[in-house]
Amino acid sequence: METSRPVPLDNTGRYLHSQADELRAQGPATRVELPGGVVCWSVNSYEVSKKLLSDPNVTKSARNHWPAFINNEVPADWEMISWVAMDNVSTTFGQDHRRLRRLIGKAFSSRRPEAVRPLALELTNMLLDRMEAAAAAGEVIDLKAAFAYPLPGMLVAELIGMSEEARIAAAKVMDLMARTDVTSEQAQGILLGWRGAIEDLIALKRAQPGEDITSDLIAARDEDGSVLTEQELVDTTFAILGAGSETTINFFDNAVTALLAHPEQLELVKSGQVSWDAVIEEVLRVESPLASLPLRYAVEDIVLDGVTIPKGEPILINYAAIGRDPQLHGDSAATFDITRQDKEHLSFGHGPHYCLGAGIARMVAKTGLSALFERFPNLTLATPATELVPIPTFIMNGHLALPVHLNGVAAAAA
């Protein structure tokens, strides 16, 4: 039987949800085409995603289980090379993954969110003070640039011991890495750029260790005395910086957009009828900040309902589609509703790769959102939500900018 032609994934970000709906309707897994002509299997349903995320026959290690990568058929300047060339806790498999998880988990204890809360509040208030001082009456400001973007980045940089100057430089690299419209030349520069920035940070922390996660990772020892290799240390530190900032940036962007586009629901929060915790879970469900994280691989043939993913082929889980699956949340799955009872999602992952920083992320989200709307209760969109320009990517889910009025000039109707 002739195999259907892979569907090119939209890399503009404009059709993130509609394309996921179309792919989900085609079956449990559908062949899609990534930049550079790389073909993989896209999974857009909750049930299948949850199964694969905990399946021991699904790995994130390209160096062990993706023949095209192992045999150098994937060029070093592939547009998405940074996502598969890393060697850290998010890309390892089996015993190596468990070893790294134990080492890194020591830096993310259950007490860490509360320990970090005062810093999160301090940075939040500093940014809100800046916004209040800089914004003239009626002036439009970009809330993403002024608040959503710097808050998570500054917080994670503090946690790993990175200077503000180094953070800004690394952020530019991460922004490009999240886009899927980059050139091959840019892709190679991204890979070299972030590795250089983190290598400098690690060299500094070896010479001047401090009370930070990077110093903790350098000093970490497993029960058998093993430590992180140099590449594991570099790649893991970068993964913490990226995962802790890029996704939370998009979370704030999506949360503020959704609340301002649904003022009646925002009023429920302001009046105390609905909690910020409920808002956070609903935003994570309907607008997962991470869309499709590259890549996973079939260790053996994986048989789904009428579809077989052959051994060694790459898999792309679409987190932005999971919480919107009608099989999970019915006909209203795509509707933002903070009052719904079931807000099930997998936006922090599932199984062995569940996000270590989920507790910190939720704490930062609640601290930032509550303080923002307490300081600016009349915040409004300066552009209708439907006209906001998405980030050109299928990896992340957010906007290039979020123009707002701090004191209540309503956007024109869409």
C-alpha cells in the first residue's frame, strides 16, 4: 500500500491548533515533515501521548536510537540540530537517564519553590515598578518585553548563578533556537553560541562556587561517586536555563492574553470566586507554552491502533494539542474556561521525563500573575487577541509581542 506523503508542519505558528486538529483526525500518529526534509511521526491525542511518554520503548536519545543521526545522515547544520545534539537529562535513556535524574534532582528538592518565592516576588515588583514609572498615561507597552520575558529569565539566571549580561546574550540564542524558520547557518551558530555561554558560566563557578544550581551540579555526586561529564554538565545547565525561562515566558503571555480576552472570567478571579491555581491549570491545558518538543525515537516497533511506528523513527509529541483533545475534554476542549472541573493536561510532561521544575514554574506563575493584576487591575489589550502575531515556530506557543494599556483603554473589537 502506498504511504501518504508527509504533511509539512506549519512553521509560522499561525495554524498551531488547527493543524493539530487535522493531524489528530488522521489517526493516532501521522507522518509530518520538519525543516530540512526530516520526516517524523506527529502525535496529537491525549491517550496516545500519555502512553508513549511512559513507554520504555520510546526514548529521547538520538545518539543511541536515531539511525539517521548516528550515521551522520542528519547534517551538523540541520535547522533543528540543537534540539537533538544535546546530552542532558532530557535526552538520555534508561540507566543514564536515571543517573542524571538523581544527580540533578538534588538541586530541585520539594523545598526549592518556597526558597525561591522571595526572589520571584522581588523581581516581579521590580519589573512592575519599572513599568509603572515608564508608561505615560494611555501609552501602549509591550507586556511581553517588559514583564513576561524578563521575569522568568532573570529568575532562572539567578538560580544558576548567571550574570545579567550573560543572561541577555544567552536569551538571544534561545529565542532563535525556539524558532523553526531559521537558516542552516543560523542553526550552527545557535549550537555554538549557547554552548560557549554555558561553558563560560561553568568555568566561572568552578573558580568561584556559590549558592546556585550550577555550583550544585558541579559538586553533585551519585551514590557510586560518579559525577556529570563535561558535556552533560554544559547541556544540562543550558536545559535548565531554557526550560525554566522560555516556557514560562510563553505561559505569562498566554495567561494574560486569555484573561484579557475573557474579562468576565478575569472578574471571577479578582472577586475571589476562582483561584489563581485554577487559572494556571486552565492556561496550561488550553495554551500549553511548549507545543512540540523535538524529538523522541522508537526503540522497537511501536504498534498503535492501525499504525506502526518503525524502530528508529523519530516522534514528535504535540503538548499544545493534548489538552485540547475532544476525546478528553469534549466539544469545549478548545474553549478557555477557568470554571471547568477537569483541567487535565500534560504540559509538564509525563513519565520519566516529567519536568523537575514544575513546582517552581507554578510558584512563579502564581506570584507573577497575582501581582500583575493587583498592581494594574484595569489592564487591557491594545490589540485584539486574534490579531496578535505568533512566534514563527511549531516548538513553542506564544506571541512576538503583547501590546497592552496598563490603565484600561480597551482594544478595538476584532
